[in-house]
Amino acid sequence: MKILFLINKAGGGGSERFVLDLAEELKSRGIECVLAYGLEGQLADRARAAGIKTVKLGLKRRDFFSASGRIAELCRSEAIDVIHAQFPRENLYALRSLKYYGRPKVVWTCHWYQAQGIKWRLINKAYAEKLFAAAAVYEGGMQILKENGIPADKVCFINNGVKLPEDAKLSDAAGAAETAGAAEAAEPDVFECCVLSRYSPEKGLDMLLDSIKLLDPDKPFRCTVCGDGGLYGHIGDRIKAEGLEGRVVQAGYLTDAFPVLQGSQLFLSPSYKEGLSLGLLEALAAGLPCVVTDAGASRSVAEDDPRCGICVRPGDAKAFAAAIDRYMNDKDLRLAHSKAAREKAQKYSVRRMADEYIRLYEYGPGGISGGQHEDR
């Protein structure tokens, strides 16, 4: 079996981490993987470093007619069995490529969940017969896929997975040094929180700052935000203008955030829109309780048995601040939820996720368990 991962932006967000982790796990099992992308970024660099073949293609909107032919030519030359697309546009280009080379199965993983407009619903329905499977990254996402025009028999869900601590390896000494600053800066009397997030409006970083401003200024507190994106400068300007320097630290994009997670006592996810956040799953693996907003699968991750976090309404800075404050003042709760987080993380391993995708590639939605079973 040979898999072509198709994604336009090969950057450093959660979807890109999903692709890299899954491709590396499949490669470790002897399954060949190729990454085809449109825009350079960390994913392309890290895939090459991991020995995964990468091919740059034009995947912009203006490439609508030409992209499908290039994908078909690549699939023919590489003898691709499955095209694994990551977003609606990539899925459409993959399905159109079957007109020129019909051998591959097309599997689409949907990483974000919102109602699509009438044009996209009609497109999804028009190409539905050619689609082999559409995977939501959490159970609730299946209904949204159906509402967006994907037939029910093509839809399934496979929970995202992350490398658990026993599987995780720091890339090298330089990678460890890159992240050590934030972790080693932790002071015993400072309550350390962290966020792993892209700097974009739906991630709620403005609300995060609003909530931190509501915390008791006399309590030593620091939140390290790991990530990059278009709002990086805006958030930095707010930190300076509103006197939050020292309480909010921008660590930038980190190739390995485990040292920061391990140097923290609480994980924060202030998003307005989510699927199943890989940052949140990495926090569970590091044993961090979490304060999250009710976006995507975050509530079920935090509050379903065993409970390991507190969930509030998106945009509610006051409730978000109150949840942070509760963990700051209740060590017993923090320790109990930390233990529960490590327990819950076992459900979300990369190995389990790869098991499911292999079955999906081979048999379609009917061949998997829905994404909720114990590791084999």
C-alpha cells in the first residue's frame, strides 16, 4: 500500500502535525508515504527529515483545472493506492484527478467543522460517488459532514492521536535546547500555564488575554503561548500595551512542545472553533489538567469520565478566568485531574489512530470501529 498525503499549506498547525505523525507511524510499519503540498513550511521540512518523499504542487484556487492533472500524473508515476486529502479543496482536487487516473481511493479527513455554503454542498454531492471515505476527527463531526452533503455511508470518525510520552522522542539536542528556555524558566512559586495554538481569530487568543487580565495580579502567574500565525504581532502588541509582559510569554512555533508542557501545571484552549485539538491531546499525555471552551470535541475530552478539565462557553473570559483561578487555588483538584489526564491520553495514541486509518484505507467506513476502542 502506498499513500499520498495531500495538503496545500505544509505549515506547523495541528492538521500538519496530524499528517506528519500518521505518515511517520505508517512508514514505521513499512507503508510507503508521499507528501504533496502547495506552500512550503515546517511540515515539508520535517517530512523530508523523516525520510518521507515530498512533492510541491500548485494547489491554489487558481490551479483548479490544472491541479487535478498534476495529482493524477503523480499518482500514476508513484503507483499511489490512496490519496489522503486534508481539506475540502484538496479533497475536490483529488476527486477530480480520478478522471485522469482512476486507480487510487480518495479518503478525506475533515479537520474543521462548520456549515458549508450551498456551492460546496452541491459540489460534495456531485462528487460523492467517487469519494471512498470521509473521516471526522471526533464523533460529533460526522453529523456536520452529512449536513454538508457527504453521504452517510461514506462518513465515519477516527479520533486524532498523538505520540504518548513513551513513544515521543525529542528530535535532537538542538530541538531540546529550542524548547528548554520556557520550561526551565519556570519558578517554583509561579503558576505555569501553556497554550499550543495557531495565531488566528478562531483560536480565541484575544479572549485568553481578556481572561488573564481578570486574574488576581498579586498571584504569580505565567502563560506560555506556543505557535505562530497572522495574529502573532497583534497579540504581542496587546501584551505590551496592556501590561501583560511577564504574565504572557510568546514562545513562537516549537517543533517539540513536550518540554513546555512538562514545565506547566495547566493547559488552556480558548478556541471558538475546533475539531479534536492535537495540542489538547498532547497536554493530556503530559498529565496536564485543562481549561477549554465548548468547541468541537473539547468538552467531551475535558469532562467525560474520567474528568480531567473544566469547560466554559466560547468567548466567556470571566468564566475562563474563574476556571484558571480554581486550579490555581485547589492543588488536590489539580493533582486528581492530572492523573485522569494521563489515563485518558491512552485512548488517543498515534498507534491506535494508525490502526484505524489502515482499516479505512483497505475497507472503507464499514471496516473500522468508529474510532473508540482500546489499543491492540
